[in-house]
Amino acid sequence: MRIGYIGLGIMGRPCVLNLLKAGYPVRVWARKRESAQALLDAGAEWAASPAELAAQVDVLVTNVSDTADVEQVLLGERGAVHGGKPGLVCVDMSTIAPNGARRIAAALSEKGIDFLDCPVSGGEVGAINGTLTIMVGGKAEALDKARPALLAMGQTITHIGASGAGQVAKACNQIAVAVGVAAVAEIVKLARACDVDPAPVRAALLGGFAQSRVLDVHGQRMIDDNYAPGFKAKLHAKDMHIVLDTAREQGISLPAAERTMHLIDQLVEQGDGELDSAAIARLIWQQN
């Protein structure tokens, strides 16, 4: 299986390295060739455009910033749609709007190209370790074809449903993480207000029904006041806007998600978008 990869950032680079380690021939494209140099040195090959890349592979993975970027590299003037042959599977590991995923899938299907929306959870650590959780929307047959490549990058692969369903699952994930971070910040705030050390409080809660990955990882971040990014606030803000836009399209309200979105937006607006989104704890602690 020949694999192409577009999006060589904090998640894409380790994913490509894991594909290479698994023995797959990988071709890559980036807007700036120098951003791909370390991967080329590791054995990846270069393609001059997304269209050229699509013509040379069986599975094309994209992992870029937003819906517009995915549309550009797949459907734009030099996009994959112009080079891909019928039977190509495009796997998008970005986090984008569910309706955007459905539009892209429909456009590619006119050329006989399958599209899987495959957003991930697990962050940079999961990408490095090849243990990402991958949520899949699209045809089961296309997933069967792409699954061996996905297994080189992720540990848990769940077919959620038709096109867009993977992105709906990711939106649900982002609610859980964002609201969970806010809850953990309030736990720390209450403990300190009562003159109780939050570190043993966290340790106790991790042994009971309140235990969670958010409490484990982000609780420690808050105790250490260390917000080196695992997931940058500016990206979490983008994702939470997708969540609330999707909710509005469905005519429902998500009050806890909306409150937390505003906190993340505030963090970005004050110039801290490069910090981990768990830094909203500082904002919560400043409130009465």
C-alpha cells in the first residue's frame, strides 16, 4: 500500500514516521518543502503538488488546520481530486465541521474517490506513540482498505457511521475535554480556597468515580502551573466553535460547552493561544 501525507505539523510528522517504521512507502507534500526535510531524510519521498501526490498513492492522509484547508488541498486548483484515480481513499485526520466533511465526501465521490473523516484524540503524545484514538465517518469498505495504515498511527479505531459522523464524535470529545478542564480547574480552586492542598485531592479523586484522563493530565498541569501545549488553546477554540456551530444548526443549546468556549476564546484573545487550553484554569481562578 502506497501512502501519501499532507499536513506535517505537530501531529503529522510523528504519524508519517510511524508509517515509515511500519514499512509503508510514504510520499509527502507541504506548502514549504523545508518543513518536510526531516521526513525526507527519514525515507519519505516528495511530491510537487497534492494532485501529483494523489496520482501516486492508494491512501492519501490529510492532517491540516481547518475545513477550508482540507477543501483546498483536496478540491482546490492543484488539489488531490485532479490527480486521484477511482478507488483512492482520502483519509482526513483534521478536525473540521461535520457538514464540511459531508460536502468534501460528496465532491470526491463524483470522481470515484472515497473520503473518510477520521479525526483523532490523543494529542502529540498519542501521535508519537502510535496510540491515537481514531473516529471514522464514511463507507465501511473504504475503512477496510485504509485500516492497516490507520493501525500504524492509532490504537483504537471506531467506525461511527456515514460521512460526517467521525467529526460529530470528535465534537463530542472536545466538549468532554473542555468542560472537564473547567471542572478540574474548579476542583483546584475550591481546594485552595479551603486551605487544602489540591495535589492529594487529585490523587484521591483519581482512585474513585471522578477519575478521568483530564483530571490526571490537566490536574497535574494546574498544580504545576505548567501549560506547555499538548493541545494549543487556539486550536481548541476553533474546535469549540465547530461544536457550537453544529449545535446551532441542529437547534439545540449546549450551555456548559458554550461557557467553556468563551473562556478559551478569552485565553486566545489575551495572547495566550499558544498555551495548552488547560490554561483557562488561570481565568477561572481569577473569578470570584
